Amino acid sequence: MTVDGGETDLWLEVMGPLRVRRSGVELDPGPRQQRLVLALLLADAGRTVPVGEIVDALWEEPPAHAVNVVQRHIGGLRRLLEPGLAARSTGRWIASDPAGYRLLATAEQLDLLRFRALVRRGAAAERAGHVEEALSHYVEALPLWRGACGSMPELPSQRPAVFGAVDRECVDLVRRTADLARRGCAVRLVLPALRRATELHPLDEALHAQFLGTLSADGKQAEAIAVYQDICRRLAEELDVGPGTQLRQAYATVLRAGGPPPTPGLPGAGPRRRPHDAATTRARAARLPVPARLPQDPPRVVGRDEELRRGRDALDGPDGSPAAVPILAVDGLPGIGKTTFAVHLAHRLTAAYPDGQLHVDMRGFAPDGPTDPGEALRGFLTALGLPDAEVPAALQARVGLYRSALAGRRVLVLVDNVRDAEQARHLLPGAPGCAVLVTGRGRLTALATGFGARLVNLDVLSPAQSRELVASRMGVARTPAGRHAVDQVAQRCGGLPLALAAVAAHAPPTGDALDSQVREAFSWSYRLLSPRARRLFRLLPVHPGPGIAAPAVACLLGASAAEARALVGELVRAGLLVERGAGRYDSHDLIRAYAHELSVEAEPEAVRREALGRLSDHYRQPDLVGLR
């Protein structure tokens, strides 16, 4: 294979130890940090990796020159992938944009993209009923997974979330392939991948149950018994629980297939159970009323019919995949109505989840800090029937009990207002039957790539929908003056539901669309910004036009292009700025009004004049005249 610039046979591997090969010769990716930057770009291939995420992966406490170090590593990687590249050239492999860096590769150049292409072909064949063809694609994909994503001995103690997402993607394929292989009597093909998956997830009972069944189907009863006894020991020592129903049933199937009886005294050999075991938890929960923890259903949701339909399609009953837990991840601006939408949708789905509904507000942007996932699990466990005094202290023990309690039940879990996907990860059920609805301000892409979540973005309401919402709060306007008041409110609030509801509550309207509730919603995102990102947010109103490009941001702040890209990415992730295409960024009218308030309060007039002067100089450049 020849690519631009005369390079031949470049092959990149991230689904295991990081490797770069050219014409069959393995290359040295460079020092530790540079290797980690490359692994991040490969694991997120096709997506822009924000500079802030790279910085967070490289350092627990970033130095002042962190962005410059990242730039240096990017330059080194560009020269590694494209020898002879001129200094300061971007080349063809790593693209820059205002938010960060993006790797440009194909399925013929990167193992992860090749893996995903094969999985897509297999899924298409499976949907068409061609099981043997699907199995052949899956079996071809599995050897590409060689171990933990991006593994290297010098990795930081906290692995980047995207690595875990890739690993979960691989394990999901192992589960799916194992099911097809057992149906098609081809179990030996999937055993190596199952071994690798259980090593990576040593406490996953459902995965080990599949492993036991597959070993047994291949005539390896003795190994299956050893695997069962090993996971029982780990569950007892690390989580203080015994094996759950699914794992015990798999073991019973192994014994019926002709294996020797279990050794007395070994874990799982007899009826002795620990006080916090999964069976006890499920039995106790089954004797109690089902949890009904959803907030009150809003009386009316305006302008979200299409999104509600997509949500019901995603969550209303099983999707036919034996390993799937359907997840819907909803994102949008502060005040866009994510919680209202999610609660309303959850109430529409209660009949599909008769074993109960759980809800937690993760307070991802709260000024006093977010809800700890361990505390959220404590609330879930007590709602499911475990006395508070018996909730274990360790997070992983709580996760294990929670997933065991949900096994075999149909429960809807609403995880509201997360800061990022990581905050929701521990609250996801481990077995099919349940469903999860997650909301957050930023795009929850990691839930899509790691857990198959469907993403729904809520946009502002149209003028007609805005008037409908205002009328529903103020009453139907029957006079010209009343209709004029409704139109004023709808226009002033720019389609933001929180602002529309807040202003409509002051009937007649006060003239101030930036109600205290709206200010508070924006302030939660603002307070979590870094100091430099806050300053950029306060200076953005100095720009005279509604949209701004990244080079103008750099001039406005008096910063380097790289720092400006990083700060813009931070504002985008906080929901305070939106990319409108072609590298231009904008924000909602009310967010701009909030930024203007902060600018007047916190930035001296002289500072704002200096920023405006830098912008004027920028736009006087010959190639920018007439552009804003």
C-alpha cells in the first residue's frame, strides 16, 4: 500500500501494546509521553482529542508549559509517521483544529479501524440472518485485540478513559461471538479471546459464565471448574460476595456435562454464603416494593416529539442483543431542558420496566462539587432492598452488589446531570434487562464508543415552540396586548426553555430574560472553568460579531494559537460555546448576555479596550479585511 508522500505499508496498532510498523519494520514511537500521546490519538481515531485531555493524561499536576510540550510531541509524531516532513508542517497524518488534534487514518492503516470495519460487516450479516458469515467477520476481528488498549509499562496509574472504552468494545464483541460460536459449534475459535477478556475483567460474572459454557462445549470441563473456583475466590476476597445466579447456573451446566464434583470447602462447593452475597441481595430486594424514585413528571414537554420518539425507540424494551444494556445519553446547553426531557421520557417507559425506576442527580456542575458515584450506589442499593448498615465501604464492592441486585430484573436507571461519562460508568447495570438514561452538558461520546449508547442532542426551541411553551405557563393570550407579551418573551429568550419558563413565571414579564435561575445554570459551568478559560469567556463579548474564529480568539486573549485552541475546547465541553462549522464558534444569546455581565463586573475598561485593540489589529490584516 502506498500513501501520499511515497510512504509504504504504515501499520499502527493500539489494541494491545503500542506498535508502529513501516514496511514490516517496527519503529520506536519515542519517549514515554510521546508514546502516550500517540496512543490517545490512535484510540480516538477520527475524533478530535482536546489538548486538555492530552494534558490530563500526561500529568497529574500539569506544568505551566504543558501545551508547548504537547505541541513538541505532536511535531515528533508527525515526523515519525512522515519522515522528511518540513519543520512546522502538519503533514497528512495528524490534523490540528481549534480544539485539539485528530489522527487521519483508515482501516488499512490502524488496527482499531480495521476491527470496527469487520464488526460492522459482521453485524450487517447477523441482521440479515447470515450467522456463518457474521461469525467469520467476528473471528477475523478478534485476533486484532492483543491485550489492554495502549498498554505500556510506563502508563500512569489512572488509565485514560478512552483506553477502557476500547477494551469494553472488544469484550462486547467477545460476548457476541461466543454466543454465535456456541450456536454454530465453533467454540474453539473464540476461546483465546474469552481468556483474554476474563483476564482483563477478573470480576465480571456474566463474562466468566460465558467462558465456563464455552470451555464445557469444547470438552474442557476440568479447566471450566478451575476457572469457576478461581473467580469464586476472587469474589470472596475482593468483594466479600459469593457467585451470583448466572455464574452458578453456568457451573451447574458444566457439572451436568460430565465434570467431576466440586472439592468440598472450595468457594461455590456448598450452600455456605457470605452475608453480602448477590443471591441474598436479590432475594431481599424481591421481597420489598419495587423502587419508584423518578421525580414528578412535568405536566407538559413542548417541542421534543422527535427526540422523545428516538428515546422510546432506544429504550422501550430489549433490542434483541443478549449482552446489551440500552443506554440513551442526552446532552445540550445549560437550561436546554435535559432533566425535564429525561424525566418525562422515563415516566413514559415505566410499563416497560416493571421492576422499578432509579434516579440520581449527579450534580456534575454544582459549585459544592459533584455527587460521588459511591454515594449514588449507596442510594441505589438501599432502594433495591439492602439495609444501609450492610452497604460495603469499597466502591467496587458496591458496584458488584448493585449489578448482582439488578441481574434478571427490568429496572430503568436515570442518571441525571453528569459532568462526564466517567461519572456515570459505575452506575451502569452489568447484564441485559435494564436500561439507562443519562444527561449531561457535554457530548457523552465515551458512553457511545465504550457502551453503545445512543446520543441525543437537545437544541433550542423554534419561535413557534417558544410561544407554545410561554402560553402554557402564562395562559392563552386572548388580546393583542397579551399576544404581544408572549411574542416578546419568546423572542427575548432565544428558545432556551429554562429562560422561557423563568420569564413566563413573572407575568407580566419583567424585561429581564436573564433570570436568576438562568444565571445560576450558567454559573455552574463557568465556575468549573480554569482561570484562563474564565478570562476568555469574560472577554468574548468584546468581539463585535456573533461568531468568532480561533485565530481571533488568540488575539483577543493575547495568547498563542495552541492555548487558544485548548481554551476554546474547554468552553465547548462546558456547554458555553458551540462550534458552528468552518472553525467558527458562537454561543446562545443569553450565554452572551451572561458573559457580558461578567465582563463588565470583572474586567477593567482598560483591559477590554486593549483586547478590542488586538482584535482590530488582527482584522486589519490584508487577508482578513471584511471578515469578523
